[in-house]
Amino acid sequence: MAVDAREITELSTGLDALEVPAMPKVSRARRLWAATWPKVLAVAIVWGVWQFLYAIEWKPHTAFPSPEQAVQSIFDGWSVIWQAIRNTMSRAVYGYALALVIGTTIGAFVARIRVLRAAVGSMITGLQTMPSVAWFPAAVLLFQLKDAAIIFVVV
């Protein structure tokens, strides 16, 4: 199958058409602004609608605070937010460490003992595919609403 000169010219012309012309050099500040202004505009629109709804008393002011009041309450409750972050991270680290110990122990036994692998291998695989939130009802039944229930779900 021979390729003639006309086909080669058509192929090379097609490849030339794929070349992208050089774009003018744009400053980093201009690119940053181009990426930022739509987000700033979106926040301004939400803030404005929120302020408008507050001004026309769409809901009572006790149930629907102004944007300024909401932001102020976030800064006033900063210590509570940090305490919540500390609690969450300590539960996550403790749960992960516990899962590491339990999982490594069970995994080692299942890998080394063929009868155990045949008995529980498919069950372990099935349990791995369950999303974590599916464990929450069982955790509440077993441990009530305590830290142990959260640790159970993490593990």
C-alpha cells in the first residue's frame, strides 16, 4: 500500500491545523484576578440577597440573623470551633490507631490460616464495601450517643 505525495501533503496540512497559535503572555496578577472575580461576585450576590431578606424581615430576626450577626457569632464562638476540631481529630486519630491494630491482627491471622480465610474471608470483603454511615445505627444501638459510638464507626 503506497502513499502518494498528495496524501502526505494532506496529512501534514492536517497536523499543522492542530497547532495552537501562541497566546499572548498574561501576567500572574491578571490570571489570579480572572480566577478570583467570579467567586467574589458569587459571595457578594449571596451576601446581598441575604441582607435583602433580612431587611424585609422575611423571617423574624431571631430566626434569620443578618450576615454581619452570623459572621460575628462565628468569631465569638472561635474557642468552641477549635474545641470541636480538637475532639474530631482526637477521635479520628484514636479510631485510626485502633483500626490499624485490629485490622493488622485480623489480617495477619486470615492471611496465615487457610481455614480462617475460607470461613471469614468473604465476610470481611463484604464488610469492607459497606459505607461508614451504614454502621451508625448499629453504633448507636450498641454504645448510645457517646464517643465509643463514633470510634466504632471510624474503626
